Amino acid sequence: MTKEEVIKEFRVREILEAARRVMARYGMQGTTVDRVAEEAKVAKGTIYLYFDTKDELVHTAVIEGLREMTAEVLASDDPSMPPLERIRRLILAQFRILASNQDFLKTFIIGNSLDIELESETGQRELRVYAGHLDFVASVLQDAIDHGAIRPIDPQFAAFMLGEMLTGSLRRRLLKLASSPLESDAEAVVELFLKGIAAIPCD
């Protein structure tokens, strides 16, 4: 990379991080170019050098934030571990990563939706990132199925429902319906996902 490209990449990253902090404080609707510029400590015109509109800035900030979290989840995986322990560690890692980004994610979590506009180009980009994450989780679950560690089930469905359990647990905290330690909530999700709620095996 040239010096100019390095500077551009660094500046864009700073702007996107500032945009996510602004989104955490003011929500999607309350995020403005002026507020992002103030947070990033750059001139408003500097932002327009890299992003044509506020919507482009916001959607890029969301997509890159999701990509970074997905990369963290992948980096936490250890395929050499026994299947159930691998799933447990994956759940704990996802919970920890989501929790550490909950300020940025709270608009989506409380709203119970990523609010993806499926017909738009940006919506398709967001969906591809999310689908890639689900594919990875599903591959871990499929490996556990192949090893006989969990019963046969549609791994894509199970991956999606696990994601809903994780975000639902954080939504519960954001709505102040729980005050238990994060670690205990994470372990409860592990227990519920792996064992269900039945006292005895269901027929």
C-alpha cells in the first residue's frame, strides 16, 4: 500500500468507529454527519471525501462493525476441541463479543431486528455478512452432528435460533429485566441451548 492509501484506510477506520459511537448514543435516526465529524475530530467536509451521504456512512459503519465481530468469533474457534466444548466456547465467545459491543448494537437488539432492507444494495451487503456468520456457526454444529455429539437437526436453523437466544439475552439486560452477572447469563444460554428445558428426555 502507498502512504496515501495507508492514511486513507486509517482515516476511514477512525470515521467509522466514530460513527458507531454516535449511533450508540443517538441511535440510527439521531446519527448525523455533523455529530460524526465532531466525534471523529475532523471537518464535516472530510467525511464527504469518503462517503457521499449519511446513509452510506451509517450502513458502512454497521457492515464493518458486523464484519469485525464476525472475525472475532472466527478467531476464537478451536476445531481441535471436543465438539460440545467447542460449541460451548463458541457460545461464550459470541456472548462476550456481543456484550462488549452492546452500545453499538442496542438499536438492533432492542428493536429485535437488524432492520435489513432486503431489496437495497446495502441491505444485501448486510445480509451477506450475517449469512456468512450463520454459515460458520452452522458448520460447527454440523461437525458436532457428524461426531454424534448432538442429535441431527438443521444446522442453519439451529445457528439462527442460537443467535436469537444470544441477542434475546442481551435485550433482556438492556431493558433492565435482569441484573445477573454477564458470565452467568452466558452459561445459562450454553445450558439452555445444549440441554433444553425438559427434566427428562422427550419422546
